[in-house]
Amino acid sequence: MTIYNVIIIGSGPAGLTAAIYSARANLKPLLFEGYQAGGQLMITTDVENYPGFPDGIMGPELMELWRKQAERFGTELVTKDVTRVDLKANPKKIWVGEELFEAKTVIISTGATAKLLGLENEKRLMGKGVSACATCDGAFFKNEKLVLVGGGDTAMEEAIFLTRFASEVTVVHRRAELRASKIMQERAFKNPKIKFVWNSAIIDVLGENSVTGVRIKNVRNGEEKDFPCGGFFVAIGHEPNTKLFYGQLEMKNGYILTDGKTTKTNITGVFAAGDVQDHYYRQAVTAAGTGCMAAIDAERYLEE
């Protein structure tokens, strides 16, 4: 049976960068890209902040270029989901259904998924005025009235960030007070461009080809009203895709813990890169950076 030098799980910016680096180091990596390949950029229409693309690029197009680059250097790509792992074994064991694969090192780059409200039109208008990332998409909404749903620190950070571009940002929250830390609340309350709608939920996103408004329901009296806006931001948190590794890797709030400035996990020979271990920056460019680091960490581990 073939024992691979490196198996990479996940095919967003982190996984594909790890593949490019380990393939160029002649490690002949095997990459499980999953049935939903390409990570969060696959639901991003315009990417304007990735270096090297002055005119911007479509998210899926960027991922396709990345994939071709990984293949060109000899990465073996499998478009299937990993169903089970035994990372403590030597060599490491990875299953796809009943099929077993073995590797000396594993790089985990399964990413995170933005939590959404689960509305049909939210999904349909994703990338057409609906966004789950203010830092990615805020600049597309100059002088627009925006609505943001959420009440934690990230929601307040994103609302404040959006005021750089928007004419006003209305934060809709289910309760009568925020979950955010006192300091973040104060900053948001002090910002003249931020307004709040309390005890309310978003029940629909309005618009044919782009967002024109949202439907808001007061959770106390059941009253509904349509609220016009040019964009809708969801900031109710992210879910790291780590269920596969529960009970094997050390985690905090579901994110894989890595050692210091490296990508090493608590199991030797297992590395983690991208949003699966980074809940703070969550950008394509930072994910790519940690993908490079994981490949170098894996290469050095194999040399030793």
C-alpha cells in the first residue's frame, strides 16, 4: 500500500497553497478537496483584496487558477469527502468510506463555515448584496444603507468597519441588549452612523437580482415591516469544520489549537492551516500564508 508523504484535507486557499508548496518540494501530496471544493471563496463573487489582481477576480475563478497550479506541480486531487481519521496511528490513517489511505504527515485545512439564518433568499442573493464578511465585501457598498444581523463582538467590529463605506448601518438584534463586550458596545453606540433595531429578527431578504431590503419581525409583538437597504450582512459567527477530528486534536471553541507561531497540532506530524485554526483574521491571504507554513512544517518534520 502506498504511504503518502503528505495528505491534505480541504481545498480552500490554505489547502491548495499547502499542496503547491509540498508538491514543489517533491513530496507528491494527495489532496482531498471534498465534494464542496474550493472553500468560502466559491460563494464570493468579486475578490478585490487578493494581491496580484488589480482589477479583482471572481472567487471561483481564483480557486480554479489555484487548483491548476497545485496540479501542475504534481498534486493528486481527489474530489471526495474524508469520512474518518486516525491521526494517532503511525502512519496516519484517512478513510473515504471504506477506502483507506495512509500518510506520514497530515495537513488539515477544512476551513470554517459562516453561520447563516437559513433563509431561502439569503442563500439565493449571497454575493449579490448578501455577505457574511464585512472586511471582504464592505468596499462594494459605498454610500449604501446596510443592515447587519448579530450582537457579539464580531458583529460590532463589522458594523463599525462598514461605516467607513456605508451611509448608515442598522444592526438588528433578537434581544434588548448586545452580547458584545462593554468596550465594543460603547464604540458602536458612539458611532453616529450605527442604528439599532432591538427585539427583532430578519425573516426575509428582499430583491430580485440584488438586495433591495429585508423584512424584520418584532419578536415581542409579532409586527412585521419591510426595511429598505442596499446590502445585508450576517455576523452571527462561524463554525469551524472540525467534527472529523473531535477527541483526537486539542481544540478551543471548535478551532484546532496550534503551537506558537507554527502550524503544529498536539499530534506530531499533524498540522493545521487556515480558518480551521484561525478565528481572528479569516482572510484568503492569511489562510494561504498558513498553508505555506504547514507545508514547510511538514517538510521539515519529514526531513528529521
